[in-house]
Amino acid sequence: MVSRFLWFGWFFLMFGQLHAQQKITSLIGLVAYYPLDGNANDEGKYSLHGEVHGEVINIEDRYSKPASAMWFTGKGSYIEIPHHEIFDLKQFSMSVWFYDSLSVQNPILCKGSVIESDSLMTNHHQYNIYSCNKEDSLRQDSIREDIKFDLFDSNLERNSTYSNKKAELQMWHHLVITYSVREAKIYLDGELMRRNYINKPVVSPNTPGPLIVGASFIQNQLNEVTDTIFRVGGLDELCIFNRPINDRDTRILNKTGRRKANITTRESMNVKQKNILVKIWDDGQVDEDTVSLLVNDKLILENYRLQKEKYELNIQLTKKHNYIVLKAENLGRIPPNTAAISISEGKYERKIELSSDYDNSDAVEVIYIGNN
């Protein structure tokens, strides 16, 4: 009997993982899919396998599944994928999960090329992507810590698109970059962060170079490559499309990559008013816990780093039985995430302690017993 239950548990686990992978591979226009689960193999239809160079460590992914993502150490570690015409930016989308632990200039990937001009051959970028753009430089754009997408036009001039939002450190994020008809877009965790229009067509190289994952070139003022910068951080599930994927597909990729946590209702309370005041804070040791709050599956507070000071939210209840869920966005320095919340209507206030990790989320049931 025990073995039968174990078999069923294994079956549903594997079925769930296979179903998630099928959702990804069934999206229209997917031409390369790198799970990055211990190798650089492409599970897309072209089998554009890459080669791992340097010190790359296999780590747990965002589901805490062992050896299912890659950590680039910054010590000459990168993946080299041979050139294919699908990597040239006529139209293009890239989806990837990334994890940054430091606020440094951190490349995700780049596409190099050789440009022939006046009998000279010069190494140049076609495009590159950084999860963080901060660097030690006097250039004004280098002090920004948000996501950066560089394209080089036919005049070899750089066109940069920024997310205008810094990705929180020490947690997994989902990034989508799209380009089509001289328009670039950046999505972070399922939301459109920035749209940028580019006036000139992207450079079309005579001799295209490979796609490099985990590294990028450093260029001088003439846009000539002088050095290489290597990534320090995690990457998982790199997908490349031959079309600009839309908002719906971006949400599918984002939701497919997030496992739904088990929700446990810790306490229930009755209220007579639909308008309630919720406060949230760290009532113990502040250790960089980052959480989100949901009310009836609706996000009301996103990626909030808990502080000693109380953060206040006014909430309008819409049902008789309402559920406030604490979702862990990272695990801080001392797992699991713990938070104190208080719920009040008028003079009456009740404090409740909640905790959550990636697999489990605590909740409070708020029951409306009023007449209106």
C-alpha cells in the first residue's frame, strides 16, 4: 500500500513537471529552449546545443529542486552556442529566470559579430542583456542598476532600453525581452516595464558570432571589444523565440515557472465592516525577508521587504469569507519568512503571526458578518 502511494506521488510530480514543460514548448515561435539543468542542451526543435566553459555550478532552482539551474561564478564561466540565423534580430524574444546576489554589472547574454568596413574587420556587439547595469565607470548610464537591453543599429550606434526598475537581489525573477519593427520591450515578473522605439534597423553582420550566455564584451568609445565581463549569479530556463511574444504569452511563461504554494489558514476573525486596516511588519529580527500579500488571490502588496516600522494597507472586503495570504518572495537570511500583521476595524485591532516559504503560505480568514 505504501509503495502504491509513493508511486502515485511520483507520477503526479513528474506529470506536473512534464505539463509545465509542455506549456513552454507548445508556445508558437519557440526555437530554442535551454532548461540549464546540468548542461547546455537545447530541447527545442533545432537542437542548438551549447558548450559550457569555465566553472559553472549546478544549483537548486526556484522550486528548491537540486541541480536544476546554473550558477555562473564570474571566473571565466559562460555558455557558447554556435550561430544560427534565428539568433539574428529581425524579430526576437528571450525569456529567462535569473538570480542576482550582488549589485554589479551582470550580463545574461550577448550576441557578437564581425563587421567588415573599409577592408577592416572589427568585433562588435549585435545585442546584449544585463540583469544589472551598475559598473565602476564615469559614464552616466553605468550608475543605473536596472535591467538593460542594448541593440546596435546599422551605424554601429548603441540603443539602450532600461527597465526603470531594479530587480530585487537574492531572489529569482522572470525576465522577457522582445524586439520587432524597431521596438524593444522589457517585462519583469510578468509586467511590462519599458517600451523603447529605435529609429534605425539593427546591424546585419557579415560574419555572425556565437550566442554567449553568462558573459558580455566590454567596448571602448569606438564600440570595439577590449575585454570580457563574466556573470556572477544564477540562470534557469532560457527560451528564445523567432517572434515578439505578447503580454499573454509572457504571463503564461511567468506563471508556468512559479509553483503554487500550499496555503494554511492559521486564524479566523469576524469583522462587522467591509473597510479594514491591515498593518504588516517584522516583529522579530529584521533579516531582509521579502513578501507579497494577496487578498482573495488579488495582489495588494508586492515584493515588500519587511521592516520594524509598520506598513499600512486599507482593504475593501468583497466577500463573506476573505483570505489574506502571506507569500514568500525570498527566504531572507533566516528561513522561513515571518511577519506580524494586524487587522483592525475602528478601535478593535488583532495581531497575528504568519510565516511562509516557497512551498507553504500562511493565511488569515476574515469573515464579514455585517449587514451592509
